[in-house]
Amino acid sequence: MRIIPVIAFCICTATSFTQNINVTFRSVLSYQGQNLANVWGYSDASGNEYALVGAKQGMSIVDVTNPDNPTEIVQIPGAFSNWHEIKTFQHYAYVVSEGGSGVQVVDLSNLPGSNLTYHSYFGDGAINGQLTKAHALHVDLTKGYLYVYGSNINGGRALIFNLNNDPYNPQYAGTFNSGFSALGNYIHDGYVDNDIMYSAHIYSGFFSIVNVANKSNPSLLAVQNTPGSFTHNTWHSGSALFTTDEVSGSFLTSYDVSNPGNVNQLDKIQSNPGTFSTVHNTHIINDYAVTSWYRDGFTIVDVSRPANMVQVGNYDTYPNAGGSGFQ
């Protein structure tokens, strides 16, 4: 799956471009009157590739099989919000926003056709009908569970949902009750694989490592402060964890988490040292961290040696300005 070109296409909005490294601009698709705040990738059974775009009026599904000619297939109506976060499991997409609609579940099996089935899930069981909004989500693809972060329930703690029985109709399975302070309980984002969760506690400035094998009683394994004390996003790969702090002059930071009882910071890197750019999210693709930065576009960092991260590519999607701030 050609993830890196998809990311470039989705976040490029300027009409003029500065000098960039090892990244080639291919195309742009504009959305009149809509902000874009998130993108995820999906491939169908025939090998067609799609960008699932978090647009202000709902998830936009764009065929990017030919990256030189991106074509919107359909936009699934959703809550009006500047943020829509999207993840997939099998042939389903899960969408959350801070504008409402609970967890929107979209069946993608009819792609490339535009007639898709979808509905909103607001919780069942102990949280029946209570889940109205959330900031982020992640899917443990190994175990088949959906994790929802920053919701309106339980102070924004991580909510856990079983997708194994019926991915179109999630089932509430539990909540991570950390025992932290009120601010610490709130989880902004997270990454989960094989029943281990890496949670970004943004307002407390740390990430936690949690064993969630027992969904009704997750177990805290470790807590680690991050350099900018505003832990926005986490992503795990191999024995390393990568974090971002959403503050001016922040870093993409790597840690050895092979032993949760002895977490060690390994390295940290900025997009353009000295400019005070703010990092947003990072995703690991093979041995590369693809990271978005306010005012600096995105960078590609070789993380094959997490203790010695090296920037090998970048694309400035907002060449009109740099430094701190949000653009």
C-alpha cells in the first residue's frame, strides 16, 4: 500500500511549494468550505487504494489507486467538526469526532461503489446510549478490539469495545480506570497491539503502558514523562515507542519499551531545529516515522535504529510560514 504518497496528497493544500527532500508532489484534491484534520488508508480486495479523509462534514472516501488522479467516491455525512479520526478493521471504518455521532461505523465492502451502509453506535451494556463524542480511536488488529479515547464518558478514559463477534455492531467490553488524577485520567490518543496499550495523557505530560488482556480490569505497567510535557500521540514498533508533544519547539521522541519496568528514552528529533515548530502525530511505516508538523508539513525519519533517528525526507505543505503556531 502506497501510504506515503497518500499522506502527501491529503495534507497538501498550498498552491506553491518550497524545496523538499526525497518527496515528490503528485496531486491535490480540494474541499470547498471544509477543513481536513485526519487521514487513514484502506485497500479493498481488488487492490484498489483509498484515502479515508476526516473532513469537516464527515468522512470522505477518495480513490488514490492512481495518485496522479485522486477521485472522491463519496462523503459519508457526519457531525460537523474540525476533527474526525478514522481507523479500520477488516472492511469496516470507524469514525469519531468531538461534534457528536458516537462511533460511526461504515461498511466499505461495496467499494469502489458509492452505495455504502453505515450507522452510529452510541454504546451498549453499562454505557448504553451514553457515548456521544470522542477525540481519537485505535484498533488492536491482533486481538480485534476498538479503543476510544477522549470521549464524554468517565473523564475521557480509554473505552474498550469487542469487534470479534460483529464488527458492524461493537460491544462494550471495559474501561481503563487508571487511578490517576482527573487530568491524568483523560487519554488523548493511544496505540494498542496484542493487548498492550500505549496511552497519551496529554494534560499530564506522560504516556502509560497498560496490559489490557483483562478488559474489565486493565493493569498499569509503566508511566513515562515526555520531553514537552504535552503527550499528544503514541505509536509502537518493535521494541520502541514513539511519541509527539503538541507544543512549540517539540520533538518526535523514541523510547525502549521492551521492559515496561525500565523504560528508557533513546533519542529525539525536530523537523527544523531552531524554528520552534510544533509536532502533531507520528505513524510508523516499516522503518520510517511519517510525522506531521504544524507549519512544517511532514517529515520522514529513518527509525530503523531508534537510538539514532535520521530525517531522510520532508515536504513543506505550508511554505508561507514556519516556526511556532498552528497551520
